[in-house]
Amino acid sequence: MKTRRDIERLKGNWLADPLWPLEDTEGFEAHAGELRQFRIATEARWKAAEQEQEAALDAEAEQLGVHGLLRLVRRLEALHRRHANAICLLTEGRTQDAWTALTEPPGP
């Protein structure tokens, strides 16, 4: 059984690099419920903050009269992320996943 300090250290490590499902961490199976709740709550806070930031940016772009330009920049950023993801997948030898990353329509 892990100590509270171990659990909090794991949460801190995940916060610094949240690239895995926290609740699936080996050795912390007995704490999966708590870790899942922490991950879900944290991701919800991140999403709310991101939406708030996006709304503020939209309002500022509208006020400056550059809302169309902002949409174009966002589309280019999304395209860059898709290409970067595909390149990473290709370097791992996952050609089908790379193809899917490039050809499937982006999410909302």
C-alpha cells in the first residue's frame, strides 16, 4: 500500500507530464479510484481554463477586427499539431496511425 506522500508525489509527477492515464499507474492499483477522480477533475479545470482563455481571445480579436485572422491562425496551429503527431507516429513505425492522424477530420 502506498503512502499519502507517494500518492501526492505521483499526482505532482503526472501534473508535470500528463501523458498517461494516472489511474493506470503500476503499483497504485489500490488507489485507482482516487487517481481517476483527480485526473478527471484536473482535466475539467484545464478545459474550463482553456475555454475561458479562448473566449477572452475571441472577444479581443473581435474588438480589434481580426477575428477572421485569428480563425486562420487557429486552423494553421491545428494543422501543425496534426503533422507533428503524424511525424512522431512515423518515427515509432506506426504508419497506419500516422495516416489516420493526417486523413481523419480534426475533432471539434
